[in-house]
Amino acid sequence: MWVMWATLWLLACSGEAPPAVLTEASREVTFGTMQELGTHTLQASWTRRVGPAEGGGQETAEAFLLRWQDPDHWELRRERQGRVQSHVIIWDAIAWVSGPKGLKRRGDGELYRVQLASGWDPWQLVLAGFNDQLGLVRVGEEMVDGRKAWRHDLVLKPPLPGRRAWTPTQVEGAVWLDEALAVRLGAEVHLVAVNEREAMDLRFRLSVSGVGADPGITPITETEAASPGLPEEPAPGRDPGRRPNR
């Protein structure tokens, strides 16, 4: 990791980042890197259809929203098929989590921050299994939300040896990498993959906006915590499908 930051620092002093350096640095971005953007809103949505290669099958749709102010003030909301699956607000380092009767106070937010550190990046949540099969070809410089970024078109790399859960056969789309931090400021992906029995059609979009601006998190107090109809979010480390011992 220190090699990546040393390289980016040298690039900041010397000018434009060589394509290979920036793309490699983007693979090592962490939640700490993303925090260096300052306040921002990260949104992503994706659909995944899995079924027979000739068409049909089941399609799922998911959405991801992260509003980031600082480690003691942030909000994460995830949806599946249009329904809220989890909703966490950290305000003044206190965790408020969705429940059947609204947002419920869960105490110190540190456990949720630890959980967020490994689940903040929707690209990794959705496309991690394809990272070593996707290549990036630099197209040109663009401004994204006031920041200098480089657009890279997606291409397929030559097939890798060995058996894989899914083998991509087609990819279209682009990724916008922040020049200073190598984080993904935007992405549009259409990927088709197959295995021995089925085909997958995956469409993914990601955007970062409001860098340096108020992310719009609503302050939470005991009397204001009311968001009825949301499912209760399990505490970090608890398996939501596990039944208590009898």
C-alpha cells in the first residue's frame, strides 16, 4: 500500500499519471482512501439476471447509498427489489439502525464503522469476482463533480487457466478514476458471463457526487427516530438467519 501512495505522491509532483500506474493504484484503494475525498455521496445500483443462456431466468435489482460526512456522522442504506434491506445512521458516534417501528438506538457506532470498512465499495461487492478478467484502456481526461478524472473503457482480458464460477464473454462500459486518489468516481458496466449451466447478465452503475458538500444526513435524536416499516438490522457479527438456541 505504501508503494501506491508513494507513486501517487510522485505523480502529483511530476504531472499526469501514466495509465498503468493509475489503474493499478485503483485496485488497492481502501476505505481510508475514500475518506480522503472528504464529505461525499456514493450511490450504486445493479441488476443481475441468471438463467438459461437462451433467455429468461430470475432478475434481482439492488441499490446502495452511502452518505459520508466523517467517521462519527454517516448513513448507509441498501435496497433489494425496491425494499429497504438495511439502514444505518451514525450520528455523533451513536448508531441508529432500522427496525419495525423506526430507527432504534444501538449504542456506540464503532462496530458499524468496522463493518463498513469491508463493505463500503459496491464495485467490490458486485464485481470482485471479475476484477482479474477486466482490463482498463485509458480514453481521456474528464471532470467529475469538479475533480480531475480519467475515463477508462472496459475490455476483457484473455481467459485465465483453471475452472471459475463464472467466465465473462462480453463487457461494455467505462470507469472514471480520480487522478489524485485513484478512487472510482463513476462506473457504467454491462457484463455477460456464463458457466456450465447458466448465463448471467449484469448491469452496474456507480457515481460519487457532492464532494466537499454537506451530504444531507438528517440529525437523529431519540424523539426523531421514526422510519416505520423497515426491517430490523442485526447487530454486526450476528447471523440474521440463525435461530436462537432452545
